[in-house]
Amino acid sequence: MSIKFRILLTVVLLQVLGFAALLLNYNQRAHVAVVDFNRSQVMASLQASASQMDAMSAQMERTAAGLARGGEHFDEVHHRKNLQKVRNELQRLLLRTFSSFPDAIGGGIWYEPYALSPHEETVGAYVYRSDIGLSFTWDYEETYSGSWWYQLGIPSAWPRNEHRPQYFYWTTPFVNDSGQWSMRVVAPMYDDHQKLLGVATVDWALPEIMGSLQNLRVTPDSKPVLYSPRMAEYLGGTSLDIDDPFAAMDSSYKTQELATPDGNYLYAVRSKTGLILAVCIPGDELSNLVAGFISQTLVVNLFIIIVFVTIMLITLEMLFRPLDRILTALRTSIRFDSGTGQITFAPLQVDSHNEFTQIIETFNRLGKQVVEFTDRLNQTNNELQNEKRRSEELNATLEQKVVERTAELAEKNREVTESLRMLKLTQKQLVDLEKHAALGDIVAGLAHEINTPLGISVTAVSAMEEQLQDMERQYNQNQLSRDYFNDYVEYTREGIDIAADNLRRAADLIARFKQVAVDQASEQKRDFELCDYINSILTSLRPSYKYRPVEVQLKCDHTLIITTYPGALAQVITNLMMNALTHAFPPEQDDRNHPGHITIELTREGDNAVLSFRDDGRGMPENTCKQLFQPFFTTRPEQGGSGLGAFIIQDLVNNQLGGSIDVSSQPGQGATFTITLPLHLNTDAASYDAN
């Protein structure tokens, strides 16, 4: 068996197997596609019917709301008009409303007993559609106040001075006087004192919805149904032989596919009126529908396979004829001389242009490229020799670069040493100047904040020293390569950047702490009215919280005169307000329905003024209260908190203002800051400004 015959046989078998696999896959996919298509069509139709039903129910609710507002209006004006005129206007309102709303089959306005007149117990107007058009009546139900649909809107036991919890109430489906399934929407009415006045109703016939469900019959035995869960009853005569088929439905308004014990397909959707629209499709009928579709396409697919195999056989035979000639020419176009190792290439001659012409031309180009590659190989060898000489020159300049990098490292080491010296000097100054019990905590907090970037800097410098020693060793052993040197330069640059960034960070921390420790009393002491001044501060801070759900209240004695530093007091109030807006009432937890409250209360106790700053926010645990006034303590480090706000408040109150501050808080119960200030700041406290 020749190679050509084997190739032909293999191609034909592969084509037949491929078509068979495609056909099986097509049949399987076709089955799934047809089922999915019918499923999607049914679900879309159900969803459209539910949407139509929801839109119609919304229109019914709007009409009922309009009638309710009209009934409320007539109650407001009936004392200016006699009852007969009100009756006439009620009749015109109902006729005008339902003449422009043909989808409703009736509706009315029903007042509470003796609501419009002390002489008439019931006043109820009703309009309904009949064979002659719209009809109006006053005696539709004379005892309507006790009817089940009226009790749904206003139960007898419901207090008349309280609002009903809903705007609309839908009745369960019922059969009206015309023998049609209907539903009624009931809207409560209120008088100008917000007392229950009566109800307005709109009636809706369901046969149109039932008729639209009949369009969902995919197969002859499909069952479209309309089901009322509140009644546990099917509407329209069609029902399913399944016990509680809709028990697995969730509360959403999307079309759902439900499981059935007999393998049928059940699709259902819940409307906003509470009714369920569903269709049940027998599984065997849908399978027969799919089988019929697949059998129609099977004959066509078999015919296509036969035609394709025939064309492939003819095409392959035509292709192999010139291929045989090309194989013969290829065997004689390349010769190898084993003695000299030379390859002789004779380009193939193209006598005619066919589908193999490009192959022959490509083969000829490949032979020429082999010769060109040999020439380029010799050229590459020459370039390698030149590159070797360049490497030797680079080694000669390497020593100078090593000296330069060593000098840079020495300079960075001096910067680290100087930063350490400045840190120790700053710590000594803090120890000498601090005069209260929290001195140890302040120095520890500062040292912890600064030691981190300094430790990173020392680590980076130590790593660069080790890298330098390793490079010197390789250089002395003539093992230093260009790649290693480039890696060393990049590593050194990254180490220098890390050390410089962390040194700058340490310097920033030192400068910030110095700014906190510097005397805050830079203004003059004066007399001012305390309540008015705090009110001015709150007014200036109002843009910070006026769009937030936070209410600020100031309670104080307007005759409270104090002699102190107003600038320091303003900074204390500002910090307290900003801390409350940030921590007690975080912006991400704002709730317009539950606003927060901040209360500032001023009282006088002897020669002191007592300022109480309270909020009803998140509060703080006991551990946070103990550390609140320590420098650099913050509960929001990831949001950029510096931990100096409460520390500055305590520093200003105790030192510059000559007072005291206490804090009390519980989680979830807010926080209270109590500040006691002397009404007349003495000379000793004022000396804080000089210090």
C-alpha cells in the first residue's frame, strides 16, 4: 500500500469520523437548544404577562389614589356647599375618571358613617360598566361599612385617628355580579385632621389576563394557569394535578422554573398583586417536538457528508499528482560532500504555476538562507572577538566606579549617624522639658515611630555594605561579570533610595513632634463673653457638618465673662468638634433617619467655668479612654490619623488655659469631655506663654 493511498484513506476516515462526531454533537446541542429556546420563550412570555399585570395594577392603584384625594377634597369643601352639590360632584368625578380608564370595570368612593352629614349614615357612590356603558348608583351596597372589602381597608377595631400601615390593599379574587373573576384595590382616605374618612375602590376584571395566558401553549396539552396563594385556588377553571406546586417559589418577581414529580416543565412568576401566573408543559410532548426537528435535519446532514467525502477524494487526487513530481526533484536538489563537509544546493526549476509553486519558491529561498546564515555566523564570531576586547576595557574602569559607590555609601552612613545623634538630642530635650506624668509614654511613642524608618535605613546600608564586600571579592578574583555589576549598581541605587526615603520620614516625624511640643500660647489674653465666642466658633465650623446628619446644640449662660486666651480655647473646641465628626460619627456610617447629636453646655461653679462636650456617637472602650491623651495614639492609622489631636487638647487646657479635662465613655453610648477653666487666668498660668 503506497503512502499516497494511505494518506487518502486516512483523510477520508478522519472526515467521516469528524462528521459523525459533529452530527452527534449537533443532535445533542440541537436537543438542548430547542428545549432552551422553548424555555426562554415561555419564561419571557410569562415575565411579559406579569409585567403587563403589574403595570395594570399600578394604574389601578394610581386611579384609586386619585379617587381618594378627590373624596378627601369633597370632605374639605362640603361645609361650604350643601350635600346635594357634593353628591353631584362625586358623580361627575367618578364618571369622568372611569370614562378615561376603560380597563377598570367599576369603582367608588365610600365615606365613614355620618362623615359628610349627621343626617345620613352612609354616603357611597359607585360607577360600574354594563351593556349600555357606564352606570352610576348610590345604593350599590347600603351597608358597605360592614362588607369584607371595606373591612380590609378600615377594620372595625382600627382607631380612626391612626393611619393605616399601607396606602393600598388588594382583595383576594372574587366573582362579581357579572360572573367574572375580579379584584378590588382599596385606598384609605383621611380628612384634614388626618382622621380616617373612608375608602376609594377600583375594580379590575381578570378574564383579559386569563386570555393572554392561553397564548403560552407551546404544546397541545400545555396548561396555563392563574393561581391565588391567599385563596389556595386556581382561577379560570384550569388547574394542575400537583400538590402545592408553588411552595418552592421565592419572594422575587422573576420567572422561576419549578421541579415537578412527573418530569414535566413548570414555569411560574409572581405578580405584585400576589397572583401567580404559571404554565406546565408535558415533558414527553416537548421531547417529541425536539425529536421531530432533529429527524428533519438528519437526512440533509447525511447527504452533505456524502457530497463532501466525494469532493475531498477528487481534490486529494488532483493535489498528489504534482506532489509526486516535486518529491522526485527534491531528492536530486541537495548533495552533501562528506570529504569537504560542503552542502551543494541546486534551486528547483518551476515549469508551471500551480498550488505547489509557492512551496518550491519557499524551498529555494530556504536553501539561499542557509548559505547566508553561514556568512553571518562568521561575522558573529568577529563581533564576539570585538566584544571581548570591550569587556577588558570595561574591567579597567570598574575600579573607579567601585570607589565612587563606596564614597556614596560613606556619605549615607554619615547621614544615618547624624540622624541618630539628632534623635538622642531630641529625646534629651524632651526629658528636660517634660513636667508631667506622661513623659515616659511620649518619649516611647516618639522613639517607636522614629526607630522604624531608622532601622530600615540601617538595614539598607548594611545590605549595601555586604553587597559591596561581595563585589570586591569577585573583582579581586577576576570573576566580576557585567550582569553582576549592573545588578550591583541597581541594588545600590534601590538601597540608597530606601535609606534616603526613611531618613526623610524620620526627619518629618521629628519636625512634627517639635511643632506639637512648642508653646501654643502665641496670642494675648483678653476678656470676652464665653457663650458668644463659642457660638462664633461653631458658626465657623458649620460647613464641616451642615451636610452631615449631625445636630449641634449650645446651652450656656450668656452673661458668663472669662479672662483667658481665646485662640487656645478656639483650638480646643475645634479639635473636639473634628474628633467627634471623625470618630463618634464616621462619615461612612451616616444615617439621615437617625442623626447624631453634639451638645455643648456651659455652667458656672464658683470662680470656674465648666464646659461639658457630649455626643451620642459610637463611644470608646475603657482601654481607649486611658490612652486617649497620649501622643501618637490613634484608632485610625490607616486613614492617616496622627494621634496628636487629643494630646494637643489636653496640653492647651492644662498648661495654657490653666484648667483640667476629663473624659468618660462607653461603647455605643457616646463620650463626654468635661473641661474646667478659671474665669480669671492667674499669672502663673499665663507664664506658660512666656515659656
